[in-house]
Amino acid sequence: MGLSNKKEEELRRMPRIQNRIKASRNGRYIIQQTVITSIKPIEYYNAILANTVKVSDEPLGDDELMVEEGAEIARKMK
């Protein structure tokens, strides 16, 4: 039983995940490397870059910060 065309197309769009495991040169460590490869059209990134928000380096004022102690937050959640 083979995969449907829809399922094959879905699998093609998914990121490729490669996992490599090897020993270090001195044999003391195991090196595990995971590589995730995702292929997207350039138009996708152009759309993202066109809709980015400009970030300023201005410091936040005291009225813009929301600072609460952990105990205060825990009391509110009860």
C-alpha cells in the first residue's frame, strides 16, 4: 500500500532532519549533531522582511515595565 499524492506532497514540504552521532577524536566524548533543513521560496522571506517591526534602542520607562515578585504572581493564580 503506497502513500497518497496528498501525503507525499505533505512529506516533501516538511523540513529534512538529519541526525549524526560520532565519537570525538580522543574517544572521550560522544558528539550528537542534528541538522534541520527547511526549504522555503524567496517570496516567503521577502514577505516576512516587508512586515517586520522596527525596533528602537530607547530604554523603557518605569511606567512601561511590568515587574512583579514571584510570590505575588503565585497568590494571584490561587
